[in-house]
Amino acid sequence: MQQNHVTMKDIANRLGVSSVTVSKALGDKEGVSDELKQKIKEIAQEMGYRFNTAAKAMKEGLSYNIGVVIAERYASVTQSFYLQFYQYLSTALEDVQYSGILHMLSEEDEGQLVLPRIYHDRKVDGFIILGQLSNTYISAIHETGIPLVFLDFYTDRTELDYVITDNFYGMYEMTNYLIANGHRDIAFVGSLHATSSIQDRFLGYYKSLLEHRIPLRQEYILNDRDESGKLLDVAIPEALPTAFACNCDQVAYLLMNTLRKQGVRVPEDCSVVGFDNDIYATLAEPALTTVEVDRQEMAKTAVNKMVRKISDPALNSGRVLVRGKMIYRESVRSMK
Amino acid sequence: MQQNHVTMKDIANRLGVSSVTVSKALGDKEGVSDELKQKIKEIAQEMGYRFNTAAKAMKEGLSYNIGVVIAERYASVTQSFYLQFYQYLSTALEDVQYSGILHMLSEEDEGQLVLPRIYHDRKVDGFIILGQLSNTYISAIHETGIPLVFLDFYTDRTELDYVITDNFYGMYEMTNYLIANGHRDIAFVGSLHATSSIQDRFLGYYKSLLEHRIPLRQEYILNDRDESGKLLDVAIPEALPTAFACNCDQVAYLLMNTLRKQGVRVPEDCSVVGFDNDIYATLAEPALTTVEVDRQEMAKTAVNKMVRKISDPALNSGRVLVRGKMIYRESVRSMK
DNA sequence: CTGAAAGCGCTTACAG
DNA sequence: CTGAAAGCGCTTACAG
């Protein structure tokens, strides 16, 4: 129960060497005999030495922290998706001797272009931005010159770095799977102008239809949210499709409730698939066939990008796609 | 887009004063004329000065960061409760010029008593521990002497500091409410030996029964989980109570599914209440009457405690209870 | 009201 | 292989 403040100097004194030698030994640098290195490490351990990152930080001008920014609206009760993402980021950052500092961005700060306090305090060497933010906010943070990596979101600005899941390919694969199961009347559920992810997923769906020479029908493109992003009841088409490809699990879950109320059984009467593999995928009955976003791989990729950007801020590695993974459950019926 | 590295010295040079004066001005300390202070602040702003926390940290031996530890098992897909909690903590910390660093503790690290890397790096001045951890881990982290505040969890060790929701009072109030609505056959759903929260909630329930001279019936105490914490199907008693007081919303939600399968309607045939006001409270149909844990108030209280402990580590303010808030919805029927 | 000096605990050249 | 010196950017105590 003692709050120790052992320094390298203390270790050096104890062993009758200089603190330079201790620094080299603990940092595994050249120029200390292996024997002495070993001895120093043992003593450090024994004395309960803890490295003082602040000192290193000041010397090198780096904090060894990365800010992870998530808009508050993505961290609501129903959306632990991004918070789980943070977990992977945190682990990936530790692997490269960094720590993550999570910053929830409020609507207010986003609107008024208030940068995170950790920016002003120089507590971070860069920001990983998780999810979509307003263009003006992106510009504001980008103008500071601090290294930036965008995760799970991209824009048309090619000078920025992005790591995203391959939404296009994921929904393409999913639609192929539905078609392989004999479906041809497949609706896409998602408002095309709401988010860039929905658009890309839609395009993957469309690509699959094109490849299979199934015409795209306007009445099978169903809105799921209004312009503010608020989820709506999906209007079920008169002619019931045999499958609904939903842009996310939550919408698939809500759609299944609506279908149930209309007496439509899933998957007997029609199939429903989702995307994300979040809580709604398993809350749904039957559980949803969906595409899992490989957040772990995305997190690792983003952290790597960030570390490279910190050592070379001019670096621009562009948009990196990470492939998702099909999860097969019980919400699809084979029509064959 | 320039990565600036303006220091106090730069500002001082620009104005022909010393960096000491700049430090005093920016820190709003005594000994600089208001005029000069104002001028310095303007120039700092104009030059894009950012405070270097690392330098202050080294000087004072404080990092101005607090680690927030959450066991990974509490941050699963279905449990964003604690992650929301973190949000409040983060805001409360910013109010006192601190930043929060979220650390997800893996089962493995917990078992092997591996302390967070941010501890070894001296990146934090204290830890707020969110939720229950093993006793051995608590001992291990406590022995380091680093200031500790436990949030939403307590033990019998009086030398530690806790901030918890008033589980006892919340369930007491809830049971009173059921009784006021004419219920007398009220079951409690929760395994009494699983967690300390469940125990306290049970005792609040019991207290209410005692006050109303309703006998406690063993067959109305229903297990909801096994020893490992895994949720079980609740065994509905032969003689159906008129109300179920569940120890949490999730269990209430699951119970309602079970009841539905047995053809029991809520609230017509029996009432069900929960606790926590989490996602399950509104996912349930009808929505659950429940007790909302006042996480914001708890977060503020914990941060205050922490700040006081940092300046005086010997301080032991003990167990602080924060009152919850009844949320009335549609899952209770009046028997009158 | 203002500032020169010392020091926080490291690391990076450089000298031996 | 080992170490004395300088410096990172602040703040504190002291002198003027």
C-alpha cells in the first residue's frame, strides 16, 4: 500500500551505475552488457519501478495516446456496436505501446466545431474517428494537422485515410446467397440517401442482381428511415417478395415484427437477412442470417495506419477495405 | 494543416516577456496585470498554442488522467449499460480538467492479476472500477496504493470507497408501488447468492413486505441464473402471483417471454416490473415499469471522490448511495 | 507586477 | 560497454 515513485536514478544509485545505463537497459537499447541489463531489470521489478510516460512524452513530443472519437448518437442504449469496436481498438493500440482515449462527441460540440479537450491538452498524438461526422467537423479537425484515420466511414475527400468494412462486397455476397437459395424477388430495405454504408450495401445488392440478370424493381427498394435518420415502419409491398435484404440487423428485426403483425411468417412465407451481426441478429426470432463486420481486423488496420501516419504525417494510404464474414442462421428458407 | 508546436516561450518572445509570466497568465495565477494576462491569452489563441500536459504532468507527478476499468464481460453486445456509464464519467472528468482512459479488463488479465498497462506507464492518477471484480484482483490493485473508487459495486472491506445506486431503496419503492396498486402476491425474481445487487434489491422487496405485514413466501423467491451467472428459464410457480418484481430488466424481459408462451398475459393476468431501465425495458411489450439507475449522478459523485482522494490519498469516505428514479410504464395493472 | 533559476524524469547525442 | 551534459516545456519558490 505504498505509493512509490521510484525513478531510473534510484535504480542507478542502488546499483552504482548511471541513469543513462538504466534507461538503455530498460529500453532494451544497445550499449549495455546483457548481464547488467538483466540485473537492472530485476532490480527495477523488485523496487516496483513504473515507467514515467510523461517524461518520455515531453522528451519526444509524443503522448503515446490516441484519441478515439465516437459521436454520442452512435453510443446510445441500442447501439453498443461502436463501443465494442473501441474494445478492439484499445487492444490493438496496446500492442503498439499506445493507449486509447475514448472521446464521445456530443451533438452540440459537433455542431459548434468544438475539438476534444484531449486535443487542446496535447494528450493524444492522433485521432481515430469512428463513424460518420459532419463535413464541417471533419474539416475543422483535419485543419489542425493532427494525424487522422477514419474508421467505418468514408467521404469523397481523397486526402484522408479510411478503413471501412467492405459493405459492397458483403451485401453482394449475401444477395448471391439468397439467389443461390432460389430467391429472385428480393427487396432491399434501406433509405439510399441516408448513409454512405446503406448506399454501398445497396450497390452490392444491385451488382448481384445484375450478374444474375434479375431486373432492379423500384417498388422493391424500401425506405427504412427519414431524413433525420429516425427509423420508420417499413411499408411492405403489395406483391410480397420472397426475401428482404435489410441494410442492418436492427431494421431486419423491426421488419420481422411488422411482418409478424401482418401474419407473415419468417422464413416460411418469406426470408429476411440483416447486416452487422449485432444484438438484433440474435434477438430476432428466428435468428438472422447476416454479415459480420470484422471489427477486430478493421481496428488493427486502423491502428497500423495511425502509427505509420504519426511517424510520417504526409503519408496517405487512402481507403482500405476489410472483408466481412457471412453468418448463417435460420432466417432464410431455401426455395429449391 | 500545419502541425504546430508553439510553446509558452514562443508566446513570451513574441511579447517580450518571460515564459514565467506566460505560464501565470494562462494558468490564471496571481502576479500578472489583467491587461497583460488578456494580451497573452489573445496571442496564445492567435498562435494556436496548445497546452502541453506532459510537461505539467512531469512537474507535478500527475497525469490528469483517470483509468476507468470495466470487465470485458460487462461490455458484451447485450450490455451497453456500463459503456453508457463511461460516457457520464468522461463528462464528469472533463469538468475537473481530467480525462478518462477506458480499460477493458479481460477475463484472462483478471484471473492472472495483470494490472492495466496504463498503471505501469503512470498514465493515470487513479482508477474508477466499474462493476464487480474478483476479490483477488481488487486486492492486487489496491496494494499498489493508487487511488481507487468503486462504482456500482461494493464489498465488505470498509477501507475502500464505493459509489452505488440505492438498490435497496429502489426495490423497496417499487414494491411499495405494487402494493399500493393492490398487489399482495408478489414474487421476487433473482438468485439471491449471485450478486450483491440482487441481494440488496431483494432486501428492499422484503422490507416493503414487512412494512405491509405481507409474509415472505419461499416459493415466491425465484432463481434467475446459475452459479456462473448464466441466465436460466425462470420456473413459474403453480400459484401464479399477481406481480413479479424482477431484479433487472433483462430478466423481466425473458420472464415475459416465458409467461407469453404459457398463455399468461401481461399486465392483464399478472404484472411484471424490472430494474435498470435498460434496452430490455423498452424492448419488452408492454414496456416495463422499472427503476432507472441515476448513472449521471453516480458518475459525478465518483469523480468527486476520486479528485479528493488524489489530493489526499488517506481519505476514506466510504460507501455513498445514489437514489434511483421510478419509471412508470405499462407493465403493471392496478388491482383496485 | 515581473523574471532568473532550478527541477520534474526521461532520452539522445557525444565523449571516453 | 558506460556516463556527463543538455534539453524536452512547464511550474514553483524566491528575488527584485
